[in-house]
Amino acid sequence: MSFNSNLLLALYLLVISMTIVLFVAWYFNRGIKGLWEWFIAYLSAFINITFFICNAVHSEFAFMLVNQVTLMGTGFFALKGCCRHMEIKCRIEFTAIPIIVIVLGISSYYTIIENNLPIRFLLSSLVSGLFFMAGAIYLLRDSFNTSPFRHLFGVTLFAHGLFNTLRSALFSNQVRAILDAISIAPTDLILYEQLMITSLLPLGVVLLTNEVISLKLRKYAEHDSLTNLYNRRIFLECLHKNKSRAIRMKTPLSLLVLDIDNFKAINDSYGHLAGDQVLIDFAKNIQENLRKEDVIGRMGGEEFAIFLPNISEEAAITFAERLRSIIEAKPVSTSKGVINYTISIGITNIESQTSIEQAMDAADSAMYEAKRSGRNRVIYKCVNAS
């Protein structure tokens, strides 16, 4: 196979540039999983094309080993990066490395015993392409709305893998005849695809990195950093939307305000670190007992709020009593020892004529009444009650 020297040189310069881009992306975003493996994939591609252009290895067997290992390594590290990015806990090495070893064994036969370059090209292209497609499938598993750039990167990766698996067919007589008719050599078509994908994949990685950073910043802006619950602003925004939905659907909407009893005494007796552990434990226990449509937020300090769509006041009281009992029965183990704690809960129902501020005031008032009544209680109060 002979390649157009100008296209090959352009590809080489592009690979060098994109390898540097990926290194810089990883260096400044080391917390993003997968970037290091994707950089290594491009480094493998750089080594591959460097040996090819410079003809640094004169032994055909040694050249075959370098070429095959780096080509399949590019696909392997791309796959590894996808698994790392998606936090998929699997040791793909246990499957991939034996495949690579088998291909190297077969390629050794077709180098030493029977010199057959097309078969070697077919094997390495097939394995590399399958690795790329497997990685792309992992990226495409989530919803497009969750991470659109991840999907675009996955589609690009899959297309490249598919081309790799099929590119040996470019040298078949039928395909050659078609390409000759439009004056394109099979090797030129391979280089054109490599030039395009060498530009697109790093661009996809950069866009994906930006997307991950944006999602993290959005999470920091919307969530309480300690408990990972919605902060007050986002909780109230969700409550406004659900009130409108409840009015439209003519369904009930219940609001709970919860406060950890004697939390100041916990901080004074055990320290603020133990107090933080109580807050984290409380948030975890509550979340485990909510439905998917229920929403909880941290309103500030040790005060939290929950709204329950399509739940009547009687059901809300039953639910609140169950939460109160669960918290009372589950002490938290902290660095300062086991801490027993309880909660007081105020409840109200939001009607069509009720403003969010009125509902919050009513539930808050009910919660303070529960505290005045001895704590570890549930009190319901209508918005109009004095």
C-alpha cells in the first residue's frame, strides 16, 4: 500500500497538534475521568504514524509489531477512556489484551511464514474498529438530553470504528472499480477519513470536557454542598412549578418543613464536624424514603422542606409520622460517637388560592408549634389557621 506523501504529512502534523491539545485538556482538567486514556490513545496514533513515516524500524517483523500494537492500542485506550468516563467498573484488559495477543500471533505468522500484508491490515483494523465502537456504545447509553455532547462524541467514535472495521474492503476489486471511476485511491480515502476524524475527536473531547465542567458548575449553583440536596432557591422554583401543575391537574400538593431538634446542642457537645455528619445522615435517610416525584431542599442550617405532589393532608401526616419514626430509630455513627437525634415536622396543604410564601409560613409555624409542644412531633396547620 502506497500513501500520498502530502496527505500523510498533513495527517502527521495534525496528529501532533491534536495530541498536544488532548494533553493540555487533561493537564488542566485532571478531575475529568477518561481524558488521560484518550490522550494515550492519540499518543499511540502519534507513535504509529511516526514509525510509518520515518521508517524507523527496518525489520519487517519489528515494524509489524510496532504498527499492530500502536494501532490496536489506539482503539483500546479510546475504549478504556470511555469506560472510565462513564464510571463503568469493568476490567476490559482481561478481554482486550488476549485479543491483541492473538492478533499479534496471527500477524506474526503472516509476516514470518507467509508474508501477507492485507490480512495483517484487516486484523488490526477490525480489532481497532471494534474497540472504538464498543467505547462509543458505552457513551451512548444515557439519554441524549442528559449529555448531548457526549452523544455527539459517541456517534463520531462509532462512525470511526465502523470505518476501521470495513476499510479493508476498499481494496476489493468491486470497490476499487468504483473508486477508480471517481479517481480516488483507497489509501487516499483512508487518509481523508483519518484527517477528518483526527480533528473531530479532540474537538469532541474538548466539548465534552466543557459540558462536564458546566454541569458541575450548575450542580454547585443548584445544590447544597454538604447534603447534595436542592438549595432554597431551586427548591422554591420547583415548588412554584409543581403548584401550577397541581392546579392544572386538580391534584393535592402537601408541604412539609422539617427541623432537627436541639441541633445547636449537638454542635456544642460533639463539634461541628459531627453536626455535619448528622445533617448528611439525615438527608440520606430522608431521600431513601421519598418517591421519585417528591422533592426535598435544604432551606438553611438544620431546616429542610419537602413537597409531596398528589398527596392529601391525611397521607402527608402519615408519611411525616413515618419519617419522624425512622429518624428517631436510626442514630448516626459519627467521628465523636453515636448520636441519637429527632426531628420536628410542620405540614400544610397548598391550595389554588394559596401563595408559596403563605404555605411556607404555615408549615414553618406548624414546625415551631411541634417544637414548643415537646419536639419529635408532627403538626398540621391550614394556611388560614391563626
